[in-house]
Amino acid sequence: MNAKIESVWARTRALRPIVEAHRSEADILRSLPDAIAQGFINANAYRVLVPEDFGGDEIDPITYYDLIEEVSSYDGSVGWNYCIGSTSGIMLGDLPSERLRAIFASADSCVAGAGRPTGRALPSAP
């Protein structure tokens, strides 16, 4: 494992005590507690898929999926939030560089959304 990936793993694992300390708060709030969101920001977690040129870690997809699984093992809802909030690097890839620099200017940048399915469901033949 290279130094960059080891660093991302260390920062991710450092989130565990924060998540565990605020798990009941999340249940009460029914949203991500500020302490956990700030932990993600401090760990640069929302930019793990973002290219290094824009302040991200530019990790590979398999490592990303493993990180999501790790955080989800601390708390499923927190893992879901992490997964959604950290896909910015993929979702915004077609924007011009100057816009990407503005969006990713700080570690608290987080973009969430969903792609619209473009297929059409058809009933299968019996």
C-alpha cells in the first residue's frame, strides 16, 4: 500500500471514535451530527475521489468502496452519508477546471445528487 492510501486509511479509521461518540445524537437528530460532519471535513473525506490537482486524494474506486464499507461498519447511516457526500469527484468531472477549483477550494465542499436512469424497464418474457 502506498503512503497516500495509508494516509487515507488512517484518517478514515480516526473517524470511528467520533462516529461512535455521536451515534445516539444522530438517532435523535435523524441527521448527521455536526461533530461527525466536521470529522469528515478534517479528514478530507469528502474529497477522496477528487483529483489531487483540486485538493483531493484521487484514490482508486476499489479503495473507495472499501473505505465506505469501513465507515458503514461504524454506523450504517454515517456510511451512507459519507458515500453520498464523497461522490463529488465523479459527479462533477465534466465541469471546466476553473469551476472545479472554486467548488473544491476547501475541504468542506460536498456535493450530493443522483443520476437519472435513462433506461426503460420491460417485462421479461415468460
